Amino acid sequence: MIGGRQPLRGNKPADRRIRVERPHARYFRYTGKGIMTAKPAATAPTTALGRWTMDVKRVFIGKPLATDEESGERLSKKKALAIFSSDAISSSAYATEEILVVLLAAGAVAFTISIEIAVAIAILLAVVSTSYRQIGHAYPDGGGAYAVGRANFGKLAGIVAAGALLVDYILTVAVSISSAVEQITSAIPALLPLTVLLCVLFILMMTLGNLRGLRESGNIFAIPTYLFVFSALIMIGLGVYQVVVLHAGHTATNPLPGAPNPLEPLTILLVLRAFASGSVALTGVEAIANGVPAFHKPESKNAATTLTVMAALLAILFVGITYIADAYVIVPSADQTVVAQVATTVFGTDSIGFYMFQTFTALILILAANTSYNAFPRLAAILAQDNLMPRQFGFRGDRLAYTLGIAILSGMAILLVVLFHGDTNALIPLYSVGVFVSFTISQSGMVVHWLKVKGPRWRARLGINALGAVMTFVVLVVVLVSKAPYSLLVAVIIPVLVGMMLFIERQYEHASKQLEVKRGVVFGQPRRHERVVVPIPSLSRAVVQAIQVGRALSEDIQVVHVTDDRESGEKLRARFEQQFPGVPFVIVESPYRSLVRPFVTYLDVTSQDKEAMTLVIIPEYVAEHWWEQLLYNQTSKRLRRALLGRPDTVIAAVPYRREKEEPPAPTGTIEPEK
């Protein structure tokens, strides 16, 4: 607080208190009401590039939010259902197709059991979602499988779960966006050559939406999610009415169109493969448990309610679409997705209903990636707090979003889309492994949790988790075997991520030990710099400022000029001694035109006292425009790199920036408070 009196014009008494907010900011504004406010440094960039960048950032991302505004960014259950459930709900658009693609190999006989497989997956969904309700209550700080695995099996299990989740979230973006584009090309085949470009554009759009923050993301994503749910329920209702009441439907022919020749026999292994493929419907179930802290209070209760609604909607949509596809014997095709064929069958070819449903399906699949955009950065931030990821992942941007996590997620998803040409069927084999690794760890961890904690109805809860652990483990094994070699690729990537996180943790621990300040040590008066050395190329305002800083720090100051032209060096010395009388000026000749090596050698030769500290002050000119930065301070940077790590040497850069002419100061003064 700075206080004092300010004389005012006229005969009014000058006894107003002046209050300064943000006293360390660069610019201050007197409001005329006894309050002086300061513009944040972020609104006053020092370069033209900085001003332009800040303006663009404000347009696309929005104004900054203070940390204490975070509570306003919490999610209601309606918005959370749209944000966290869009991934799981949207998987109903391609899960049925994954079942039918496998059963196609056995022909018409196998197609008759698609509905039974869908019901079995719905039962698994009920078990897993019930378990994750319990996880949300037991671990309300988020983290999901990572928190459960670490708490009940130790650090390594938690890290494995975290690695699987990170891979899962990246693939969620790639699969959801690719599937969305397939829905678009199913309705508009002319866009098929633009598949990859459309995928990249949609990912960039999602990135921008999430950088704006949770609340605005919820507003953007809620409407398309609910439009898809309502339109899908209408489609299923009409389809069931046509089949049950009007007795519509087809009889399966053998062989089915597009089926391989010869056909495979319907074996238990084929059924398990179809079950494992269709289990991609469960992807995204864990997102709500991972994002419990994002809900309004009471967080755990609201998250549990949202999870139940999401699981019920997903089961209805998935089983309903599979039932209609089974009744009409819809066969997977390269031209149209299965869900597009269902919409065509129910609403009619080229009808408004068909195009509206395809639009809503594409939108929710695009927005389904938002589940990962909320979960991936939060999990990365939790890992950063535990020193398993770079700590930058824990820093939040202007809009309270974990900016680095969002950027990394987008970059990896774009890479996958480009490598696999936006083909959903090629990406899905990579998708299931990480999901079921995390499911198995979380379910098994909850079994251990109930054995340790017990509590009300703990035996029933343990039984649910144990059943879920067995079921998800079986699916994991089937996925690994049936989806090879792509599934094995993910099985290799996860251990690589685990090794990377362990390496980061070890590096942080090593650095922490090196930087640790032992308790009980009393620090006395710090040692003064025995000498200050200022390297200068010429005499300028930047050099003058650096020398004056050095003189304020120590009486033993030396100004060093390295040159290959002694005559010009002597001219500089003559001028220097006139303007800085009494300050030693040293010329270091460099016949080979080198600068850095001669200067470092001079420091080595003149350092007589090995215990003394040398402070090297490097003058730097701060360019006003971005393009000027390439023209200045290159030598200073080279010199600083050469001196880093030199024993008993401290490097200080003294920047100088030519200030623009300021407007005349107002009359009166602000006196310091006594």
C-alpha cells in the first residue's frame, strides 16, 4: 500500500488517500476518485508482436479469468452430461457396426445373435458404470483408474493405468472425429476425398473451444448432444414400431452381401471377438469419475447421478440400434455406416429425417472428443503434481484451462488421423486396449479397496467390482489376441509411457535432492561479489545502464572490450575514461576475431582468488518489434551459454528498452506513506 497526500487544483484540501492496486504492474491510471488502478502486464505488451498476439488471443480465447473465478466454471449435471458423456453416448454410432463386421465372417446364422451380444455388452456396461459410481465417491479428487491403482496396488499400477488412460484419450479424439467425418461422407459422398482435412479442421475447432474454458465449452456442446439423443430415441422408437407393430424387417439370406467366401464357422472365439469389438461402446464411461472435481457441489453425488443417466442412455441407444440393424439385416458397407443405413431404413432414403439425424450424429461424434479434452489435461495435471509428468502440465492458462495438455492432445490426435487416413476401422483396434487396461486396474483396485475399508454393504460392492474385474480382463485378453498386431502396438506404447513417467519422476527426485536446503543450517551474511565484469562492444545507453548497475553492486568493477582492432579499442577507451573516470577499462585483443573464448580465458586468468564470486553483467537491448529481435543480442546469447555452469560465476542480463515519450505528468505528487 502506498499512501500520502496529493495537492489538488484550487483551494480544496489535499488529504485524499491514494490506493494502488497491483503495485508491481507497469502502467497506472488515476481514476480521480482516490483510487489508482494498474493495468495487468498482460494488457501492455512491450512489442508490436506482443500486442498483436494478445489481441488475437482475446478474440479467439476470451478475456483472462482470475483463479477465484474457478467456482463459476464448475459444471451443472446437464452440462456435465453433455461434456463428459458425449464420448460414451456417441459410441453407439459405431459399436453396432464393430459387432457386425466380425459376425459377417460367419454369415446369416451369426447375424441372428448380434442382439444377444449387444445385451451382454449392456450388462457389462451396467457393472462397469456401477463400479465407477463407487470410484467417484471413494476418490472424489479425480484421477479415476490412476488414483484407484496407485492407492490400492502401489505407484507402478497407478502409472500403468495412467499410461493406458492417456493413450485412450488420444485415441478417443482420433476415433470420434474420424467416425464423425464418415457420417458426413455417408450423407455427402462427394466429400470423401477431403476426409483427412475435415478431421484436422474439426480437431482444431475442438481445441479452440476448450481453450475458452469449461463453462463456454458446456454451452457449445450441450445442444448437439441432446439433439442427437432425442433424434436417436425417435429413430429407435419408430424403428421398433415398424418391426413390432407393422411387422417390417427382412429375412437374412445366406450368404450375406459382402460376406467372405468361404464362411467361418460360428465358434465361441468368433462370438468373443464380436463381444470384444462391440465393447468399444464402453469407452468414455470412466470420464465422469476422472472429472469429479469439475462438478458443482456436492461433486461426488452429482457425478454419480450423471453417470447413471449416461449409462442408461447409452444402453438404450446401443441395444436399440443393434435391434433395428438385426431386424432389417443391415450389413456393414464401405459406402455407408451401419447407423446411416439404420437411419435410411427408418426415415427413408434422402429424407429430411435422415439428413437431420446424420447431422446430429456427426456433431456429437465431433463433440465426443471433448470428453478427452476435459479428462486428458486434468489427468496430466494430476500426474504433474506427482512429478510423473513435466510440471508445465499443471499450469493453467488465462481461461483456467490446462493449455499444454490440450495442445499435446490435439497434436497427437492429428498425427494419428493423418497416419491412418481418418479410417475409423483401422483406429478402433488401437482404441480398446487402453480402455480395458484401465477398466481392469480400476475394478481390481476397488476390490482391494473394499477389503481394506469395508463399510456399509461392502460385500455386495466388492462382488460387483470383482465381477467387473473378471469381465473386463477377459475382454482385454480377447482384444489383444483378436486385434493383433495393432493391439500389440498399444501394448508396447503403454510400457514406453510408463518408463517415461518413471524417468521424469527420477529426474525430479534427483534435482530435488540437489536443491534441498537442509534444516537447521543458519545462513549468515551473503558473500559480496569480489568483482563485477561488464563485457561491452561499444558505448551505448544499454552499456551505460549495465555499468551503473555493476557500480551499485560492487566497488571492484571491470569493463572488458574484446576486439581484433587495437586502434579502435584505444579510441573507445579514451572516450570511456572521459565519461566513466575511475572505472577500469580492459582491452582484450583477439587476433582470430573470436569473442567468447578470449573473454572466458580472461576471466580464468584474472581469477586469482578461487573463493571469490564473479558477477558478469551483460547489457542487452530490448527490441520494440518482433523482427528486430533477430538483429540484436545474438552475441550476448552466445556469451551467456558459454558462461553457464562456470564455477563461482553469476550471470546477470541487464535489459535496456528505449521508452516512448510519456505524456506530461499530472500536477501534484504522491508522497510515500510515513
